[in-house]
Amino acid sequence: MKEEVFISIQDLPAPRSEVFPFFADPANLEALTPPWLRFEVLTPRPLPRGEGALFDYRIRVRGLPIRWRTLIEAFAPGERFVDRQIVGPYALWHHTHRFEDLPDGGTRMTDQVRYRVGWGWIGQIITALWVRRDIARIFDYRKQVLAARFTPAPGHQSAP
């Protein structure tokens, strides 16, 4: 089965020095995941950080409970990090998070997910019917949460 690529770009009205630490804290992943996935971090607290960190999660996909384990395979503070699924529902899940400064002092956050369901032609049908749409819905939810989280304070004006 072919590899799929999903890209999401969001500009946030906060500096990278504020945005990156929020994403680098794995405890915030629960808030960024839609309730319909019933996402739960299973890794004991305090959660590890940085390159080499492993995380265990439990989610529900279309009602089915699934265990998921990811590895942070690259971590460049303030710039990017990459997580890769080790155990979970995908034959491939490779998620790169990039952070760039915007001229107005905000941050552009780019998520690129490379994924493959597996299971041959059955996986192609599942991807066409559900997976692409579900991934888009997950990132749409995430955009809403982030827009609310990083909303400028009343009276705040962006730099010209």
C-alpha cells in the first residue's frame, strides 16, 4: 500500500518560546486530541522528554480500544521534533512538528504526517473511507484548541 502524507499549517499569535514548550510537554497531548478518541497517556508521570523518549497511549478508533507506543526520534528544542509509532494501528506513522517565527512575532506550526495503514487492498479501502477523513478531523480539532489556547489577550496588537 502506498504512503499517504497529511500536512497541517497553523499560524499562532504567540512566540516560539511559548508555543514550542507547550508542544514539548507530552502531558498536553490529551488536551489536543478530540474526546471521541478517548485518548489516555499510559506512561507513568513524570513523563520523559526529548529524543529517545517512549510514550504509551490508549485510544479508541471507531469504538475499538487500541494501544499506541511512540518514540521521539528527533528533538531540536524550539525548532522541531519527530515522533514515530512503534506499536499501533498503522504500518507507518511518522509525524514531524516544525516551528518557525513569523514576522509579527507569532509562530507558524507545521505538522507533516506520513502514514500507511497496511493490510493491502483492504487498507486502501479503509484509508479511502475513514482514515484520511479521521486524520483531518483530528487536526481540525487540534487547530480549534490551539487557536483558543494561544488567543492574544484583549487589547494586544501585533507588530506591524
